[in-house]
Amino acid sequence: MLRRALLLVAAAALSACTLAPRYERPALPVAQAWPQGSAPPAGPSAADLPWRQAFQDEKLQGLVELALQQNRDLRVAVANIERARALYRVQRAELFPAIDATGAETRIHTPRNLTGVGQSVDTEQYSASVGFAAYELDLFGRVRSLNAAALQSYFSVVENRRAAQISLIAEVAADYAALAADQDVLAVIQETLNSREEGSRLIRSRFEAGASSGLDLSQAETLTEQARSDAAAAAARVAQDRNALELVVGAPLPAALLPQGGLKDIRLAADLPPGLPSDVLVRRPDVLAAERTLRARNADIGAARAAFLPRISLTGSLGTASPDLDGLFQAGTRAWSFTPQVSLPLFSGGANLANLSVAKADRRIAVAQYEKAIQTAFREVADALAVHATIRDRVAAQGRLLLQAAEAQRLVQARYDRGVDSYLALLDAQRTLYAARQSLIGAQLTDALNRIDLYKSVGGGADPEPAPAP
């Protein structure tokens, strides 16, 4: 009988259907092309470019590798995958009967006033059995729908980890570039400070000789102290950049992996084609995670619908029973039980209908969240492309501005040395050159950050393949 019950269980499990609605991916709620003026370079999407090819600087590569091993947020994302896998396996186990082996001893003492023979009676019974209890035959797919929802939730967590990896790689690269840029700024300020200190000494000598006014000396010393203040602030920013980079890496920074040559020596891929929106957007891990969540909510509807239909459960056992322990496994002690049960919901106070409404509302929420993820991804790529289309012109213009400012300062210096121009004109020229040098570094940093942001926004840097099914 138990063998027949197990065959019935297997047949029911194989033939179970599901009442979940057929899943259809929502249409992309964005344009089919990037906005005009963004001028994306042609070619395959940068999402297919490994991060080592996008970030070619060897020191930066070393820091990224260290971050992938040590970053705590990424460790949490990996642990979340293990947790989601375990939860899925817990849910999947409900597809199969839980078979237990049970051994029991029962002693019963019946008082004499109840035995009918005028004396008390002690009875003993020993039993051993193997069986399952309350196993649900999933004829209408309730358990299978819950299993499908758990599986999609697991895949969503996997995609979240891939998204965390993309963000981590981009953040390491951005912090590395910011540190290099602030080191460049500090070098410029320190050079300017040294120049102004030397200029102040010359002006003081001229003032003491009666060749310069007190105003010239005051202005020179003012600019010197301003440069000294700027140098202190820049040194603090460099220290803060190192702290930020160390935090995102998750370990002390090896001195050999810190930028030494400055921002201009960091090698980043110049051209990063974004690809077509219809291809890029649906491949981003955060968008895939939102779609997996939508699939899970779609499966929840099937479980909610199945709650309206009869539920069949089976309980069965096969074993042996005897009044004596020595005779437990002798002939004639075989015992079995088989208890099928059908439960038909008649009245639940509207709970089943409310659960179905909740499941449908959750799906509508998941649809909106998926569409919002698509729109957010589209804007991030479009914004990065908008900067990418003009940043080279900006850097080139800042370079020309620096050349003109340097030439203007040289000419004003020559005129001042001949007594043609005032010291105030020389100070204005120095201030212009000082600002131009810092503006060029700022434009170069914007260029580097834009390439990093574009690579991140198209989904570059993710693992080549998602994790396999648990």
C-alpha cells in the first residue's frame, strides 16, 4: 500500500500544472535610440569589454583585484546569494514528501476500577515505522508556483551581486582618479606657493631698497598666504581621497599601487561604445534583478489562485508493532496506515481573495519598478554620453587657455621687470595662470570620471555569466 502511495505521489508531482499567468516582458518605456547630440561611438557595446581592458592602468587593476577580494559590501552580496540559495532549497523541498523513521514505546497503566476484572492492568507496545505526513499533492501548482517564485528571487539576488561588482569596480576607479587629480592639484599649489614665497622675498627686498611700495608687498604676502592655505586644504583632500579609496578597497593600500605620476598617466579606454538601448538596458544586472523580481511576483499569483481549489494531502506509514520489544520484527507484526485527506475551502472570510489581490498588486508594483529601472538606466547612459560628446572639446579648450595664460604671465612679467606694468597686473596674470592650471586638471578628471561612468552605466565590469541555478 505504501508503495502505491509513493507511486501516486510521484505521478502527481510530475503531472502538476500551474495557475500562474504567462509571463511577458513589459515593453521598454524609453526611446529606441539615444538622445541626439550624445554622439555615441560606433561598435559593439562596452558592456562586453572586460574591466581589465577598460581600465588598463596596472596599479588600478591591482587595486580592483584587491577590492574584489576584500570589499565588505561585496562580501555581503555574496553571502546574500548563499542565503537566497538556501531559502530556495527549503522551498523546493516541499515538492517532495518528508520521509521519517520513527521508533516508539508506549506504556499504559489502567486502574482496576476501569479494567472490569478487579485489578489494574499494565500494557506495553513497541513500534517502528517509516512514512510521511501531510504531503500535499500539488495538483494545481501551488507549491510549484512558490518554488518558481523562490527561484526567481534567488536569481534576483545573483544579479544584485553582479550590480554590486560593477559599482565596486567603478568606485575604485573613480576614487583612484580623484586621488591622482588631487595629487596633481597639490603639486600645482605647492609649486605656486614656492614661486610666491620667492616673489614675496624679492618684493620685500625691493621694498626695503625703496623700489616697491608697501601695497605691492602686502599684495604679494596676501597671495602667498592664500597659496599656503590652499596647499593645506589640498593636502587634506589627498588624505581624504586615500581614506575613501582604502574604505572601498577594504584593506590597507599598498604603496606600490597608489598613483605616482598623476592623472595624465592613468590609462583608461578612450572609446566605449554604448550599443543599442534595446540591447544594453535589458542586460544591466540591476534591470535583470528587477525583471527576476517581476517573474517572482508573477509566480505568486499562481500560488494565490491555487488557494481557491481543493488541497489533497497524504499521510502514510509502514512498520511493525508488538507488545514485546523482542518480538518487534517477528512475523505477524507488520503494520501500515494510509490517510488521504481532501480540503476544500468554503469560507475564509475573504482571505484567499485578499491574498490574490495582494499578489496582483505586487506584480503591478514589480512592473512599475522594472520600468523605472529601465528609465533610470537609460538616463544614466544618456547623461554619460552627453558629457562624452563634449568633454574632449572642453579639455582641449582648457589646454589652450592654460597656454595663453602662461604666455600672458610671461609677457606681463617682462613688462613689470622693465617697469612698464604695475605689480597688480602681474598678480592678476599669476592668479589667472593658477586658476587655469587647476581648471585643466578638473577637466581632465571629468574626462576620466565620464569614461568610468559610461562603462558602469552600460553594465560593464559584470561577471561574464550569472551564477547557475541552485
